[in-house]
Amino acid sequence: MRTDVLHAVRLARVDLKLLGRNQTAMVNVLLLPLLMGWLFSNVAAGRQIEGVPGQLYVITGLPGLMLGFAVFVNMVNTFTARREELVLKRLRASQPSPAAILGGAMLGTLAVFALQVGLVVVWSMRWQGGGAPANLPLMLLGALLGIAIMGLLAAAFAGITPNAETAQVAVLPLLLVVMLGAPIIGPTTAMPAPLGLLAEVVPVTPVVEIMRTAYLGRDFVGSGGEPLGMAAQWVAALPAIGIALAWVGVSALLARWLFRWDPRRG
């Protein structure tokens, strides 16, 4: 167990170094979600959404968008390229276990995601008057669930992606679902009834609801922004936590079924 953890940490450090050297990936993973969030927040300026200023509402939903870019897109590209270059095969043949290899990739993306969430907190406190997060433990739980869901889905999608060149196209369907279906710029209740029901079970939706509830100390899972105490925030988030855990299970099964260590042929 300890050996797997050490291997995962080493692989995460390598991933972060490689990301830092790839300027295109840095822009796509780090800056593009923030730029899109800035545009969305300007659209929501001057509005009230579920009891909070529109810009603050959008900003606290940005972790959902970041999960799409920093975790899902990044990891699909990474897994696909390394599989086709035989890197995954060589890693599996050496000492690290499969859990350490996948865990190392997720640990690296967790560091990137944590940096982005930190920037969102500074943005909110400095320019939007949002204050500090109300419930850091709940916010951390939401982040970990989001990393697990999107990381495992990335492993599954990488398994059905023929090569690194087509990876950019393969990620578009789920990325569009994340951008249009998750409650990043507005609540699911504002959507037409059928679409709203579907949006409730989009993989990123429960994560956004948990993290927004934890950040603002209000109920964004059920009652439309009602202020809550610390314990009540956990209770309110339980339905979203349940959906997120279900997605972790589904994503794990898909990853186990679809992920490939050897290059695809034909």
C-alpha cells in the first residue's frame, strides 16, 4: 500500500512537470475555464440567482467547468497518448500497480484542480465580495468526488479513443453535457422539466451543488439558496453526495470495462 502511494506521488510529480512544459495544455487546462467563467459571469451581472448575485453564483459553479477541462479532457488526452506510445504498457510491466498508475494521474489533476479552485476563491473574495468558503470539509469532499468521477470517466473514454489525434473530438460530447447540463450559470429548475430532470443526474451536477452549498453556506441542492448552518449544509448535501457516489461506482465499472493498457490496432 505504501509503495503504491509513493509511486502515485512520483507519477503525479512527473505529470505536473510535463504539463508545465506544454504551453498549449497549460492554456487549455488552466486558463480556458477561467476565461469562460469570466465571460459567463459578465452575462449574469446585475441578476439575482437563487438569492445570490449572478456573478457570484456563476463563479462558485466554475469548479464544474474546471472538472471538464482540467480533469476529463486532460486525462483523456494523457491516457490515450501514453497508451499509444507504450508508456502505460511499460509502467504496468514495472513495479507500480494499476491503482498506482491511475491514482498518480488523478493526484496530479487534483493538484491542478486545487490551484484553480484557489484562484476562484481569491476571485470571489477580492472582486465579488463572496467571503471565504463556509464549509471547507464539505467543499473538499465535493472536489474529491468530482475528481474520482471525471478521472474514471476519462479512463473509460480513453479506452474507446483510437489515438491522440482523435482524443480532442472524443471528449466533446461529455464536455458539452457538462457545460450545458450542469448548474454552472443557472439552476436546473430554470430548465424545461424534462431537461431539468436529466440535468439533475449529469455527472458534474451533484459536485457543483455540493461545492456551491459548501462555499456559500446556502442550500443549492434542494431549497433554492436558503441560508444554512454547518450541520444543516451536510444534511442538505446528502442527496447530491448519494448521486455522486453512484456516479463513482458507474464510472469505476466503465473504466474497468473499457480502459486499455495496450495500443489499439485497426
